[in-house]
Amino acid sequence: MQPKRHALTQLGEAGRRVFPRRDANCPVITHARGRKEDGHVAVPSWLVNLSEDGCLVTSDHFPKAVHDVYLVIPGLKSRVHGKVKGQGKYTLHVEFTTLLAADVVDRIGRIKTMAKR
């Protein structure tokens, strides 16, 4: 058995995140722009989770290399701008350029969608 060759990078009980993530399940419009593109493309998507400094958004229709986005979230009167920190095949990890207020994040986290009957 070989010894592990990596160093401990975090303390045992110290959390990585400064702000906790809240579950959110609401539709949003993500306006995405690539690194060398001029305009934004509107993509219908779902907000999966949210915190004061970022969120996770999922959709089947994201462009390949998204650089920056702004989100239109129901219940907010303004757009939320952010930079893409990570992109999967169907997901975007967005870091906001300005922090959202905690009460706004809680209000968005309480938005529920109605199921069709």
C-alpha cells in the first residue's frame, strides 16, 4: 500500500463557502455571451441553487463557451450580472459581480412552480 502523496488543503471542519447555498427551483431567462461574441443569446433555463455570491443554472440549450451572463429572475426588477466560473454540458456555475442581499436570496429560494394537472 502506497502512502498518499497529496497535502491536506483544508481544515477538517472549515467550510469552503462563505455563503450557504439555498435550493431554488424556478424558471429564469439566462442571457449568455461567449468570449468573442458581440451580443447575448436568451436561453430559457432553471435556477437549481442560489446564494448571495452565485448560483447554478441548468438548460439544454446553452452555447458551447459561455463567458458572462445576466439572469432575469422572477420577482426581481433588475438583471443579475455574473461571470461563468464553470460550465458543464447542461449547467453553468455563475459567480455574481455584486452580492445579492440575503432577504432577496431567501425570497427567490421560496419561489415554487405549479405542476400541470
